[in-house]
Amino acid sequence: MSENRELLQYLYAAFNKREIETVLSMMREDVKWANGMEGGFVHGRDAVREYWKNQFELVDPQLELLKFEIDGKGRSVVNVHQIVQDLNGNVLLDKTVKQIFTFENGLIKTFEIG
């Protein structure tokens, strides 16, 4: 499971640099991804790309991986320090959140917010 930790560290670094195509390449084509802004889920890489495009037009999120563990269902559970700023640099949100990843064949199958 350490390969999942390394993959997630790489994912968070790429996300923070807005290397979205790199992050999308770590997902299954049919990924199920939590929509943290509106609730529910988006489905598929194209939908995640569009979700992030819309999100980045409104806010500037930065994520720092704090803790990594595997739960009883084999999912990768990550505690993340999340800072969300508006486009003028004003902090809108500064908190720790739990993010849960399910992997299949080395790719992200599901992302949930705990």
C-alpha cells in the first residue's frame, strides 16, 4: 500500500501546481469523484476536468497531505490541510479534511470526502 501513498503525494503536488492532466492520468476513465463544492459526485475524467476548471475560476485551493492510513475496507484515507482562497488571496477556508481514495489496478476508482 506504500505505492498508493507515493501516488497520492505525487497527486497532491501535481494538483497544487494545477497539473490537472497529470492528476487525471492517475484516475480510471470512469472515476467517481466527490464534488466538494456542490455535493454529490462527478463521473469520469472529463467531468472531473470540467469540475476543476469551474472551481479554479472561483477559488484557489491548496492541499497538504498530513496523515495517510488504510482503513478496514482497504481504502486510502488521507488527512489533508486544506486552504481555500478567493482569487484575490483572501482565505475562505482553512481546515483539516479527510479524503478517501479507492484504487483499482493502480488507478483511482473513487474519491470521497469523509
